[in-house]
Amino acid sequence: MLKRTSNQLSLFSSLEDMLNHNHPLYTLGNKINWRRFENSFSRLYCSTNGRPAHPIRLMCGLLILKHLRNISDESVVLQWSENAYYQYFCGQLEFLPKEPCEASDLVHFRNRIGEEGIEVILAESIRVNTENDNEDHFNTAFIDSTVQEKNITYPTDAKLHKKIINRVLKIVREKKLPLRQSYQRTLKAISRNQRFRNHPRSHRKAVKADRSLRTIAGRLVRELDRNLPDRKGYEKMFELFYKVLSQKRNSRNKIYSLHEPEVQCISKGKEHKKYEFGNKASFIRSLSGIILAAVSFRNEYDGHTIEASLQQTERMTGKRIDNLAGDRGYRGTDLVGTTKILIPQAPKDKDSYYQKKKKHKLFCKRAGIEPTIGHLKSDYRLSRNFYKGVKGDAMNIMLAAAAYNFRRAMRALLCFTKTIIEKSVLVDFSTKWAF
């Protein structure tokens, strides 16, 4: 059942009286249109039946704070009970010295609103930065892609086969099924032989142990398949196991993780990291530094990600970007709809000196999207995605972009506040440490 945020003030004191009104979180909380979230998500709740749910503003605020501060679900819930600014940001009128909800409630809320709901949060972060702003944010923008790594271990065939064996043995114990041999003692010897595989004397022994491990995994899977009549709800699991056991070095659409089978192996040509395991993320950044689109893909060619990114921008803002500059990875696409795609090229003979300098300056500015992606990874939880499945990939990308935009708005509000204070000759240096 839907529970709305109360706006009734306390008779004695409230957080509004206690807090610094120049704090960035305080001003950002007042600038965000929380009613937009409630109108968008209230249809997902039953208004007459069921246990009262947590307020929508509380859950949206916790999601924003989580990525804004780069902390986990458990940490943001714990810090909320200790931080008065967090509580005011989430719509609390009085200080509440206890956790507002369970950490798992954030998981349920993300699943409830889905990708469309997260896109509403991203759209609001764009509106906060562009409202009452005369600057044209949609004339020229920049696009780039990166890899969002999934929270999985570095994949090897031996690791996958060990996990298959452990899962099969667990099902056998739970179902009390007959098993000819569990290979427990054999597996210990195989694990010993797999160590130090890079040593010349141990390499051949390790390769032989890998083959034995694959054989044992195949035997156990086939025996479990025989003992389970009609597989009884384990159809997808067996399909996954057989695919892992049959894949080879040059196989297509390989499985790199049993709990995240959609993970892709992506090579971006980095010297320090040859392969990354996750999915591709595409970002559009305006000339003024606002992220206008954040879209998740599997492992498509960069040029094929432009149209979906532009569609998301138009869907959220109602505006179309005129010029979109990208690197040479987007070669082959010159025009998408009415948007002109600009790629670095050798200067033409007919170009004047002014035109050459103008193009050079534009693509120098395009490089500014690279540190933006770096900040998304280091500060806003894009470096490793802990959310489940393909939907989790898209959610994490959009939440990271929304947090980046909200942080930009906080900096803008802080600068605006400091300007007013300096002009009124009431200098308060406490705002310097607002972050």
C-alpha cells in the first residue's frame, strides 16, 4: 500500500531549524521535484490494500545518496540514521535515530520501478541542471563508450567446472539422490596439481588436471540429469552446464560466469587491462558538462550505440542534439536522424584557417568526456556493477550518471551561495567544507 511523505511540521523543532541552509544537500533536496517521482511510481503500489510501504521520496533519496557517496545499500541505510542532512534530503521532518528500512528494501524498490523508473531519476537530474539556464545544452554534445565490469571473478574453465561440481553435489545432498562417486578425494589432488601452472615443471601436470576436472564435471552433470525425472525446474541450469562443458577456446557466446551468464568479454585495447568482463556503456555529455544519456549495451560496435543514446536523450528532455562529436571508433556514421555525427579527420584543403582551428578546438573539448567517465567509475560506482542481470547493468549506469549530474548541481548551488555571501560581505568559510 502506498504511503506518502508527510509535510506537517513539528510543534517544537524540526530538521529545517537545525541545519545549515547553505549546505549543498539541503539546497539540492529543495530543488529536486520529488512530486515527479511520486506521480511516476505511485501507480506501482496498491492504494487500498497491503502493508504500508516506505515513502517514495525516502527510497529515491536513498538510491541517489548511495551513488552520490559511493557506498553500499547497507552503508547508506546505516549512515542515514546518523546524518541529519541525509534525513532532510529524504523528506524526514524530525531526526530519527534508527535505520529507515532494511537494506534489502532498496533491492525490492529497484526491481519495482525498473529501468523506466531509474530513467525518471536521470531525467530529473538533467532538469535540475538545466532549469532556469539560458545556456544551450543541446547544440553540441560528445559521445563515448566504456566497459562496466560485472562483479565476477576472473573467469577460467577450471573455476567454472569446480562451481558446476559443487552445485551438482549440493543438489544431490538436498534431494538425497544416488551418486556413484563424489570424487571428493580426487578433487583435492586435482586442486594441488593445478597450482603453479606457469612453472615449466608444473604446466603439463596442471593441463592434465584441467582435463580431468572437465571430465568429472561432465560425469556428475550427466548422472544428475539421469536421476532427476524431467529435470523438475532445473532446465535452465542443465542448459547452462552443458554449454559450459562444451565450449572451447574459440567458441562464440561463451559463458564466463554461472550466476551472470550475460557477461561479455570486451577488449578496448588497454595496455594495462587486455580484457574486461561486463557490458558496454554509452554516455552523451553536453558541452556544459551534463550527462544527457546513459545507455547499456552488450558488446555492440560503437556506431550502433548512437541512435539508442540519442533516443534516450530525446525521451527524457524532449530535445534533439544538433551536433554529436565522437572519437574514431564511431567511424561509418555521419548522420542519425537530424543529428550530425562529427569524427576527427584530416583537415581538408578547402578549409580555411578559422575552420581548421574551430574543428581542432571542438575535438580537444571532446576529450573532456574521458575524465567524466573516469569520475563515474571512481566516484559513482560504475567501476564494478553489483546489480543482478541485464536490468541491473542498465540501472547502475543510469544511477551513476544521475549521481554525477546531482553532484554538478550541488557544486553549482554552492558556488551560487558563495557568490551571494561574498557580495553581501558576510563571508562564511564553513561552506568550503560542505563536501
